[in-house]
Amino acid sequence: MRTLPPPMTDRERDLLAAARSGDEDAYAGLVAPYRSALHAHCYRMLGSLPDAEDALQESLLGAWRGLPRFEGRSSLRAWLYTIATNACLKAIERRPRRVLPLDYGGPGDPDDGPGRPLVESVWIDPYPDREVGLEDGLAAPDVRYEQRESVELAFIAALQQLPVRQRAVLILRDVLGLSGAETAAALGTTPASVYSALQRAHRTLDQRRLDRSQQATLRALGDPALAEIVDAYVDAWERRDIDAVVAMLTEDAVLAMPPFPAWFRGRADVASFLAARPLAPGVRWRLVPIRANGQVAFAHYRWDREQGGFRAHSINVVTLAGDRIAEIVAFLDASTFPAFGLPASAPA
């Protein structure tokens, strides 16, 4: 049996009444507990940090303007997610689908290098774990995907392959735990249509073979083993030890580097590219372990000879298969560093 969200507290009712009378501070207090989770919801829908932020702001403004029409027939939570979902659907109409290089084309030849970066915004962005919104646990009994699992790169990439209505249905039902009726109301459709869309979305995701989440892998490893992997990876890069980096990879490991469309598969090809480019003689790195998309990740700072310091270079999100690295997605965009609370330079 589905667990219903708890009724509004006295404080929420007071804040709602004050907000309806035009009290902006009361409105801010009313939506504050949902803000991070709404941001994560917009990211799942859009795959982009800037787009998610724009959709969140549009949603909060729309909710503020729509407060007089909120009669409390649905939960405040469901109402806010309805507004955010429709803001995302509008955003999707205005821009291309977001992807990772693996969904853009086939693997490349490391001798050809990474190619030219694509200028249009077609790439998924990395997502800071601190934005996931774990405090939003109302739907926990009814969700199919846990909160951190639902922002993992493979899951986000799979979501972007779904038709937009299927994407919205799957997120509302399986991630947020809204009922079929609530989801139908949010999308202006019927519960039967929601069920049909959800089944089609499940079939598509099953074909992507998302067998094991990174959350399950990290739990199986445990903190001590994970710390060893992180320390070894940092040490290998900072010493520019190609053999040590390659020894940590699976045989069919993947390296991708958006905004470059080229990507490489297999330990030999990845090693060849690393030796010729990022780990070539004279290149120096500082790595800062972070968490992104619920996964192990590293902020890479590259030595800038002209300015005399380590400068922000990329956010590298790592996918583990047991105690080996199966995939590295290096987001070569230093503009994402502030979202992770990271400085533009690292100490020498």
C-alpha cells in the first residue's frame, strides 16, 4: 500500500497563509526544505547544471505567482514538483537533447587525438553531491531509485534518451514516488497513460543494462578500500605514472572528455591517449577528491607555466566495477568548479 505524505505542519500552514498575503520571507521559508531536491529534479530532467538552475528559478517564481490558486488538494511537495516538471518540459522544447560522448558516436582512435570540441551545448554536466537534496525523503517507501543513485551518470544519460513524457513519468513515479494520479495531474494526462509511459520507459532502461548502481558498488567496497583506490589514483596522476593509472583500469575501460566528441575504449587505447596527451612529459597535475553524481570524482588542476600555478582544468567522474575503474568521464569545463565549491587554482 502506498504511503501518503504527512499533512502540512502548523508551521507550514502559517507560512503558507503569510506567503499568500504577500510575505516573501514566509514564502522563502515555505519552499526552503524543497529547494535542493527541486534542483536535483530539474537536473534529472535536463542533464544540465545551468538549465537546472534556470528551471528552478522559473519554478519558484511560478509557484510564488500561483500561491492564490493552491488549494491544498495535493501536497505542497507534489504541487511544487508539478510546476518544476512543466518548467523543465518547456526548457526541453528550446534546446537539443543532452548526451555523453558514448551516446554521440562510436569510439575513436587515440592516434587521432580528441578532435574538435563541439560548440553547441549538447553535453550532460557533472552534478555536485551537495545539491542532491537528500533531505527530501517523503517518497522513500515508494521509490524505485534512491536519491544518489538517481543522479549517477549512467542513469542521467539513460534518462536523456527517453522521450520527454516518459522521462517525466519515470522520474515522478520511480524517483519521487508520486502516485499515478498525482503524476497524471502533473502532466495533464490519465493514470492509464502514465502506466503505459512508465512501462515503455522501463523497457528502454532495461535495454541500457544498468545492472548495478555505483551506490551498491561503493557499499560493497567499504570506506577503507575506497580510500585506497582514491589515494592510489591521486598519487598515480600526480607522479605522472601511466603504468599505475592503467593498472587501475578494467580491460574494456572507457575514457570520454566532453565537450570533445571522441572517446576511447579498452585499456590499450586509453593508455595510448594518456601517454600522448594528459600524462605526456612536462604535464603536471594536482587532484582533489570530490563527489559528483553520487560517484567517486576528482577535480583536476593543471600546471600553468605562464601563470605559475595549478589552474582549474576538469571534473573527472569515475565509474567503478569492483575495485577497478570501468569509466572516466573528464568534463573539460573549469566553469563548473564554483558549483562544487572549488577554487580556480590549487596550491603549488
